[in-house]
Amino acid sequence: MMEPINNLTKELIEYCEKIDIDFVGFSDTTKFNIFSKKHRPDSYLSNSKTVVVIGFHLYDISLDAWNRDEVKGRSYHFADLILLNQCHRIKNFLAKKGFNSKIISYEPGLFLKDAAVLAGIGPIGKNNLLITKTYGAQVRLRSLVTDAKLSYGTPIHESDYCKNCNICVESCPAGALEGGKYNKDLCRNYCLKNLKNLSENTVIWCNICIESCPVGRKD
């Protein structure tokens, strides 16, 4: 759900559809006051009013690949490069309307899944991932903050999708979702030991928690 849509929000949603953004949501920056200062929008753009969250559907798991350029000492994530480009296009769109925006880096950044929750895109499920109605957990996210006042979504804190479902918990080979709490260390250690190599420099991390989620699957 979303509060009554103002004209700028409507125009931006239409623009996002035009440039093939799979979904977009908007949150009131004051909702982020529950987080530490470095994870608040005002730390990146003073007088910011809206957090814009966009998402990309991982329709093919190869889009989630990481590439490491050992010569330059840099890593690249295919889906994130697409999202980053889309963020720049939104920033330019808002700039033409007279508004300032700041694309948020991952570190320290905002908590993207929480930002999506606050924007009304979906809840966080038992797999510790955002669950969207259309794409389930098969998504990646990016965000930017702006001083434009856009129409905010209604936060979704409870996951109706996960009621009476334990598939991701039982499917996780690392046991990182047991006991109702995500164990980051167990997850990371398993992933690093079980990287799927696509080439000498390109790998995919374990995605079983994403692929096992039945929400949004077409099969």
C-alpha cells in the first residue's frame, strides 16, 4: 500500500517502468532513526526526505555472479552494475526536476532489506531475505536518498508468506537459519568453501535460500 500518490511520484514510477526497473518503493527518511547514525539517510544527504529503493529480478542465477579482477584488485557484481546504472538514471531524472539525490554505497550504507520493508516492498522472511510478492526472494537491491518529497509506502514488518513454511530453513546446507535466527558466520563460511566457479575469475555464492523459496516461482 502507498499513501496518495503525488504527481512527482507518479512520474518517477512511470520513468522506472520505462527504464526496466523491476520494482521501486519509497520510504520516509524519519523511519530510519531507529538505526545508528551511519545507517541513516541524513548522513549521506542533509535535508533528505525520501529513500528510494529499487530492485532487480534475478531471473537467471548467473546474474548473481561475482567477478574478481586480480590485476586491478577490484570485484564486480553483474546485477549490481545494472542497478547502479539505474540509480544514476533516477538521480539524473530528479536533478532535472530540481532535486538533489545521493546514491548510497554498500558500506556503511543503509540496510537495504530494512529500507525495502519500510518502503512497503515486502517483509524479511525466515531466510533473512526480502520477500517480494512477484519475485519472491530472487531479487537484488539498491537505494538512493533525495530531498524530493515522494509518496511513501506502508511498512511491511510481518511475513505472511512464511507462515506454516519452513522450506528455506530445512534446505540450508549450512544450518544457518535454524532456531529462527540467521547465523551470518555459518552462512559465510559455507559459501566461501563452496563457491561455484563459472570461470577462473567468476564465481556464484550459494543461493539455496533464494532458490528454495516458493514465493513468486512460476514452476
